Amino acid sequence: MVETLRMTVLSPEADVETVRVQSCRRLDSLEGKVIGLIENGFDGADYYMRALEDRLHQVFPRIETVYVQKPDPTRPAAGEMYEEALKKCDAVIVGVGG
């Protein structure tokens, strides 16, 4: 006798809308600028991003940083997070851990 098994397959893909954007002009210097640091929330990303933040302050003493952590590493960041970064920051670095 053959046993029949039933299986449900789920897709891990997120429902996201992609938008093509033009790259920004490269900054001449980071000195005196506000730099956003967006951390993806995966293990280890916080250590890397905090070390990067410390190094940026060593190299560019007049730099200001804004540190943001995504609330859920498995989902895309909310659009509001990026909108806020655009208002406050001259440049943004997105860090990936995992």
C-alpha cells in the first residue's frame, strides 16, 4: 500500500515594490556631514556598524551619525525609515550582517 502525504509549500519572498532610482553624486568629503547608518538587524551587524561608526568619528571628527536598526531583519525596511534618512542625512550606509 502506498501512503500519500500532503505538503504545503510556502514562499519566503517578500511582497515588495521595486523602484529604479538614480545614484547620488559622490560627496567630496564626509567632514562636517550627517551620515546615516542603517543596520539590517541580523546577528553581528550591530558590532560591525558600531565599529564603522567609531572609525568614521576617528577619521572625520566633525562628522555626525544617525544610527537606525531595522526592526525585522527578514522584511524590507519601511519606506518611512528611508524618508527620514533622506531628510536628516547627507549620505546613508546600509550594513549587512548574518
